Amino acid sequence: MFTFRIETYEKNMVCLTQNESDFQILDIIGLNPPSSQINSSSNAGMDGATFNSSKLNPRNLVITIKINGNIEGNRTFLYNCFRTKETCKIFYKNGVRNVFIEGYVESFECDLFSQSEVAQISIICLDPYFKDLKMIIDDISKIKSCFYFPFSINVDEPIPISTIEMDRVTNILNASESETGVIIEATFSNHVNDIEIRSIKTGEQLKIVYPFLENDKLTINTNKGSKEIILLREGKEFNLIPYIAKGSSFFRLYIGDNFFSYLADDGESDRFVSILFKHFNIYRGV
């Protein structure tokens, strides 16, 4: 048993399963891992070839739907759900995974003069990975909350509201089938001149030299094709790519454990920064 839903270009959610009086999904091609492209070069006087690089090709989802009930009404309804050239978001759930993927509607083919109308819809997903429906959020801030409700405080036995762990290193677990990018959100509670985020495992670092102010919010996206560094200040957005320090890199989350820490003004202002790591687990197939 599976569930298939689509979020249309207009952000409307439509479920195309458990509704066989109107629609019946006969087949979905493209749920398996997509094909890869292997780049190699031949060497004179040697058998075979030398590996250069590899990548996954875009995913092509082809959905075959039998149209029931009010044939003409349901067909035009599908036209609006799957608008050619426009984006859509596909949600797929089975007994193991609950995922989504985004793509562009390439074509919508249907035999209007058949007694049993069947539509075939092609969707090109440029990012070939399925993403887990739930975003994973990890807090790597060095101020650790210690105060929770409900609570009881005894006389002469105070309870700390929070503690500062200056040497804190946080493990970000990537349970995906591939390495993935991450969205980093830093919030500032005071003036900070620079922020440096470090990957303890790989030695990579990303440092931004910029005079941050109280209530500033910094968003760093390291996902391929979406890399950006945006500062939100008093409702206005600013591009901070030009303020990246030399030697910085847009690190990614490798499969398994990833250890991160940060320094604000070489550690002197760490307590003024709160940092969240956000990522999705990604999969090659369902």
C-alpha cells in the first residue's frame, strides 16, 4: 500500500490514491535509484580507462493514471494539478519511507477518444534525491538550556537556567544514503565582528567577517545549486558572499557522524550566537 500526493504550482495539496472512483494510479516509473553518468578517459597503451568523475542523472518520474467517474471533469482537474513547464512537489509514502521530491512537469499525454482514458504524466526532477518529510534540526549553540517546565526549586538548592560550554562539539548525524548539504541559521544577541563554523572531522571551515548586530539572523545554505549566505536585518536581506574569508568552504554532511563547533570573535563572543543546523535525510530510491 502506498500514498501518492501532489502539491500543485498554486500550493494546493491533492491526494491521488484511495480515490479510485475518480483516479487510479496504474504505474509509476522512476521510483528506483536514477541512472548515473560515469566520466572516464582512455590512456594510450593501457587497457580500459581511468575514472574521472561520476554523478547521478536527473530523475524522470512517469505517472500513469486511469481517469474514472466524470472523465472530462477529472481530466481537466489533472491538467490544473500537473501544469506543463511548471513546478510541482510529489509526496510518496509506503511502509518504509515518507518522502517528497520536487520537479517540473514535462508532458501530459492522454487519449481523449478512448473509452477508457489513461493519462501519462512526465516529471523531470533536477535534484534526483527523495527527501525525508521531516527536517532534522540540531542545535550546536554553546549555551545549553537547563531549565524546563514543570519544575520545583528547593530552598538553598538553586537550579541553573542555562550553562555555557565553551568547548562544546556537536555531532550532526546524517542517516542518508548520500552526503548532503545543510542550512545553518545563526542568530545574534549582541555585536559580533566575525563568525567561523568548523567541521572537526574534515578540518573544513567557513568564516564570515562582517559586523553583525543584535537581532541579526544569518542563513547559510550549502546545498548544491542553492548555495547562498543571506543576512536578515530589520526586514531586509543582504548577500554576504563577498565577506567570506579566504580558505573557507561550503562543507557538506557526510554519511554518518559529522562533528561541528564554532567561534565568534575567536571565541570571545560565542555566548552571543545561537546556531541551528537543518537538513533532510535523502534517498536514491523508495
